[in-house]
Amino acid sequence: PAKELVDTLSKTNSVVVLDKASSPGAIGGPLFLEIQASLKSFGVNVPVIDVIAGLGGREIGPDDIRIMFNKGLKVAAEKKVDKILDYVGVYL
């Protein structure tokens, strides 16, 4: 379904990927890496950010979703990504 996903995401101003796992040493979580690879393979240049939440089975609540949505709106408005990877509801 990579082509269908890329066709849909290419019509957006930004993409926020929600990962529930991290990949040590990588620039983002596993789903983020797959989506980035698909977009780049088809030559689509949409700003994409990765948000990792729900680690260790933590609940992802409405406030967390609102934070992620607002991050996507900011990226869309500025047309650039300042921070590729962010955490929500995770205390480091």
C-alpha cells in the first residue's frame, strides 16, 4: 500500500507520525522510518515529524493527541521541521 499512502500524504501540508516504540540510534521510530522511506522513494517532499508516545503501555489521552496535532499545524504553517523527533507523555 506504499503508493496509496504516498498519494494521500502528498496532498497534505505536514505529517505527524505517532510511534509507540523507539529505535535506539535512529532518527525516529520504526513507523516514521518506513513512512519517510516511502515518501522519499516516490520523490514526495512533505515535512514529517515523529512523536513517540505510549511507551511502556502508557495511555495516550486527548491532551496528548492535541499536542501532536498542534505540532503538525506548526510544521505546516512554517513549512519546515525544527525537531524531527519529539516525545509526548514520556518523562526522560
